[in-house]
Amino acid sequence: MSNPYIVLPVIFQLFVAVVLMFSWNRKNLQKLISVIGSLIALLISLLLLLKVNQDGIQAMQAGGWVAPFGITFVADTFSALLVLLTAIAGLAVSVFSVGSIRNARIKFGYFPILHLLIMGLSGAFLTGDIFNLYVWFEIIIISSFVLLTIGGEKAQIEGAIKYVTMNLLASVIFLTAIAILYGLTGSLNMADLSIQVAAVENRGLVNVTAILFLIGFGIKSAVFPLYFWLPASYHTPPPAISAIFGGLLTKVGVYALLRVFTLIFIPDEFLTWVISIMAMLTILTGGLGALIQNNMRKVFSYLIICHIGFMLAGLGIYSAIAIAGAVFYLVHDIMVKTNLFMVSGLIFKFKGTYSMRLLGGFYKEQPLLSLLMAIPLFSLVGIPPLSGFWGKLLLIKGAIASSNILMIAFIILGSFLTLFIIAKLWAAVFWKDGAELPRKKHIKYFEELKPLKKKAMIGSIAFLSVISLGIGFGAEWIMRLSMTIAENLMDPTPYIQAVLGI
């Protein structure tokens, strides 16, 4: 069904960014515009998902060009859900930024760039054109690079160089793969490519192209052995920026993998084996990396890598129930990882450090806040019935059905590593006795903040914690939605028909 309004989440974020640019020197007005804009964006995204659920897949051909010749935007259940999750995370980060981002960074364009980043993410989820997926990735890279470097601190610049170098390499590989794909098929429309690639006789070249896409998206998703840029960069910017990065940036790579390898390249036995090995080693290396860290944000950065492995495992198993598990875990992970980086930022505002060796006694000092923070921490572990449990349950069911005993072992290993790491963090930060830390002059501590800023920081964490509890206790509804998405991914016929008008 043709619907020109499906690009509204993208256009609206651009509109908010432009309005913010006209408020360049008015920091309080920028905060207000960002929060109100994020609320409206959330409403638009929710309406889009409801529209897709009610009327089926929505498509739009830009400029009135008939597919596959024009630029196509498509909203199916998967993309509409991710646009909604992006809007939820964007709202939480926008509110958290009100309390945590310094005025100097706001004057350098923090809020406009944040909304341009969210625009890029929404565009990547909604595009139906493989070249325009590359274009949206570039918008994401440019916006995120600016956010990484705002403030100009040495650690930020160092992390940003590693981040942008690896992501530009991924973009070159991605663009090369697109060029080969276009040479093979003469098309860039993903629905049309699904038909054209299946008809290509040179399967060797198709498989090489698929490997190039796997490498390009693998770098962006931070999978083994292509992940080292992530823990070198995600801990360097302010917590609000780390939160949007940790929650969403790697997930757009996971989305691309799930979309491309169910719609365009159907993995054969060799490719599923390669993806499975990458998934297992991603789980292992991410978990072991987190185990030896002392900095809270570095712990969370390595856990991003570990849990990307769970999502990649669903693609490696390649069955409807396993893909549903990957989708469920994706939903859970976006909310929890965004929240955890904000949690680390709030703790920093109280204590002035991220070091687990120096921290301690937080539960004794702030029992109610500690209980609030326990929700995302133990949701991450996957203690039933919290949100992290259900996605792994579906993945294990899929692995059992496929007799993939090794994958089951790695999923369980990753779960136990996460449990041990979070228990270690909880004991170090919340339970053990904490020493009196010297006050740092350049830090504005929590008690020095205005009441509105305090409420903004705590409120954003509480908001995402409630969402996480809703995912866990409302798992039946999310599970049904994940199964619907998985079935649509495994049988893309309705997607192709909606885009090409067949």
C-alpha cells in the first residue's frame, strides 16, 4: 500500500534539527524544543507501527517513480518497530541530556546533531533501497563523529579516530559490495534484488558479494573479530552520547544483517556456519573483555559486543523461532543498553568516577536509586521474568530444534558471564563499603544541580526501566510481534509484493 507519510519520522527529525539551529545561542530553548520534538516523534512512530499492524506493509516511491527505478521507503512491522524504539531511546536521551550535558557542548550544536543522528537511524530502518541504506549509514557516521568529538578532550579525539576509521572502512567495503551487486543485477531496490539475485547463475560471485556485505555490516555491528573500535570509543564521550551510541548504533548494523540476509542473500550451509562461528566468538570475546574491565562504561561497552553475539546467533541458526529470538533480544537490548550508560552517568554525577575499584557504598547512600538501577542491570542478566530472559529462551529453542548443541553452550556461557560480571559490578559499586573520594573541581556533582536537572536524569532512567519491565512482564505480546516479524523475514513475499506492486 502506497503511503507518503511513512517518511514523516525522518522528515520530522530533520525539521527539529533545523529549528534547533535557529536557537543556537539559547540553550534552555534548545532543551525544550528537543524534548517536545522527541515526544512528538514518539507519537508519530507509534502511529506508524499501529498503521502497519492494521493495514499491512506501507511503501512510498519518492518522486512518483515506479519501483524498482526510484527511491523506495518501506515500513513493515520490523522497520516500524525499530523506528519506535529509536524514538523511545531518543526521548530518554534527550531528557537525560537536559540534566547532564554542559552548556559549552550545547553551544557547539549538541542537540541539532543528536536529532540528525536519530534522523539517520530512522532513515536506515525505513529505506527500501540498498544504496540509500549506505547513504543513511554515512549520515549516522558523520553525526556520531561530531557527537564523539564535541568537547575536544584527548580521550574523545583518540576514540573518535578509531571509530571513524573502522566505520569508513566498513563503508568502503559496503559500497564495493553494492557496486558488484548492481553489476550483477542492474538494480538497487531491495525487493527487486531479492528476485534478481536468486536468478543470477554465477553463484560464486553472489557468495563473495554476500561475504562483503557480512564484513561491512559486521564492522558496524561490532562482531568478532571486527569489534575493537567500539570499546576504544564508546566510553569517551559524555554519558548521554554513550547511551544513544550503546543503544542504537550497533543495532542498525544488526538490522541490516537481518534484512539483507533474509531478503537478498539466503544463507547456504557454509554461510550459516560462518555466521554461527562469528556469533559464538563474539559472545565469548565480548564477555571475557567485560570480565577484566574496571571502568563501568568499558564493562558495558564489552557487554554490547557480547550480546550482539546473541542476535547474530539467531541469524546463524536461521529458523523462524531463532530469528524471533534475535528480534526479541534486539528490542530488549536497545532499551537496556541505553539505560545502563545513563545509569553510569548518574553514578558519576554522585561519585566523580567510573572506576569500580574506587566506587562503593552506593546502596547505603541511595537505596531507592540503587533499586531503580537494579532493573536495567538485572534485566541485562536475563533473570526471569525480566526482558533479557525471553529472547535467549527463544534462541535456545531454535538451537535445540536445529540440533545446534554448540550454539546452546555458547548462549548459556554468555549468560553466565553476564551474570558474573553484573554481580561483580553490583558488589563493587553498590554493596561494598566506599571510601570518601576527593572532590574534583571540574565536575558539577549531583547535589549541585538544579532540581529540574536532577529530575530529568532520574526520570529518563525510570522511564526506560518501566519500558524494560513492560517488555519482560508483557513478553507474550512482544513474543507474538517477534514471531510475526520473523515469519515475514523468512518469507519476504508480502514485502516484495508491497514494494513492487505485484
